[in-house]
Amino acid sequence: MFMISWVNPDKRHRNKGFGDYIVEGLIDSIDKIQEVTNTKSLHTLGYCVGGTLISSLLAYLASSNCTRRPKAKIESATLLTTLLDFDQAGDMAIFMAENYLDAINAQLHERGYLDGQIVFNTFSTLKANDMIWRYFVDSYMLGKKPIAHEILFWNSDPTNLTEAMQKFLSKDLYRDNLLKTGALKVLNVPLNLKLIDTPLYMISMQKDHLVPWKATFDGMKLFNSKIRFVLGGSGHVAGSINPPQRNKYCYWVNDKVIDDAEKWFETATKFAGSWWNDWLKWITPMMGEMIAPKPIGKSLRNAPGIYVNNQIEESDNKSDSKKE
């Protein structure tokens, strides 16, 4: 298994946009995997915007005008809490208001990137009762020591966004919904999701406030490919990172072809435990025999790579300084 370690961008990357993330991020990574393992095919999994990236790559590869293909074939794609139709974008749509974007664009013009701390504060504000006031009451008012939690630790490690990527996300996707209309292009190739014939597994979370499951359900309709849509319990992060041994939450499946999300849910079958179990049953028939991994040697850096250890700058009114 390979995981992409994304660079935390600074002003040097201000012009790196969606197409660059697809080519330099996804296609180049697939080529590197092929070089290391000599594999002819692989399976992909993308989380949130990562799923949007993979879907866009598949649409690009499905076009007859595609000019850059990876050296290995993508056999399947798993899309975790992924928006494709941004008409009902959930709580994040609040932060696409023009006055908010004007303030963001001022920083983008000055720095060339959106400070990750602003991204973190935005996500915290979306769920203020859980992410802000709960800890204010427990720590400040009651004097309780915060409980160590791996998801909260991950959540407090934000990343910057390049100027080009932020403008793309806010305008081309959230505001203008270009992926749905077919007006979005990568390397001058229009992206048509209906051309994709790769098997797809879409998992959404019932209590996800960032990527509402009904919106992902509508996004599923943009494909003609064979799709298994599953609804998991809990929220955006906790519902996704749900190992079977914990036996937490639940998930719903429905093998009937139903266009309406509410009707799909009403007739869906509920299963206890992690959706990972269902995913394993889905992907196993597409996998070959398990083999011992080939030695990587000096082909890659040791895990977790160099980008994981990069940290964003902490800003105050006086100066910017690196985290110690």
C-alpha cells in the first residue's frame, strides 16, 4: 500500500492548481508506484477532495483527448465522503459568501497561499459546540485536562492551500459547480464523469456536516459506471476511520436502483459495525493473490516521508515564525 504525502504549500506554489494536483500528485505517483513494483494495475482510494481528484482523473483518462496516461491501470476507485455535485454543499457553502471570499483573496494576493490556521478555524467554527465551546468549558471553566484523542490531534494539524487551488475550490467547484456541468477541464480536456467505466465504491457518513450524504448521493448520479453506494454512521472523520475490531457505529446498503436519497434510506438494510467489512467483500474479487511485498530499497524515502514533518507558519500581529 502506498499513501501520498502531500507538500504543505507556501508562496512558491501559489500557481499550483487542480490540474497540477492531478498530474504531479496522482499520475506521477502512479508512475512511481509502477516503477517500484512493476505492477500493471492498482486500486485507488481518495478521501474528501482526494475523491474529487480521483474522479476527475478517471474522467480525464476516459476521454479520447487524453494525452498523459499513467503507466499502471486504475482497477477501482473508493471515494470517501466525496462531493461531486456541489449544489447542496452543506455547511461549507456558508464560507463561499462574497464578503468572506474577498477577505480570503486579500491574503491570497499577499502571501500566495491560504494560511492553514484559517482553514482550521473555519472547520472548528462549523461545529463550534463540539470543536470550541466544549473544550472552553472543560479546560478553562472546569479545569479539566483535555482527553487525548488521535482524531482531534489530526484535526489540529492544518495545511495551507495554494492561491490557485483555493480559488478553484471556492469558485469553480462550490460556486459554479463546473464538475457537474461538464465545463471543468484538465490539460484542456473537458471532464465527463459519465465516460468512466471503472468500478466505484462510494461511502458517505450519516452525520457528516462538511459533506452531506444526500449531496454525495446526488453526485453518484453523475456516473454511468457500476457503483456501490454505502452510508456509514457517525461523522466526516470518525465514521471513515472506523476499524472493524472496535465494532462501532453501523452502515446501510441498498441494492435497489433508487434515485431519491430519502427513499433509498427508507428501504436500505442496516448492518452493525464498520463499513470496512462491506468494502473488503466488494474489493476482494477484483484483487489478485496476496504476495510478499517487493523490497523498495532506495526508490522512496522512509515513511512517513518528508512532507509530513513540514509545519505551517504561526502568525501574529508582529511577525511570522516557524513552529519549534
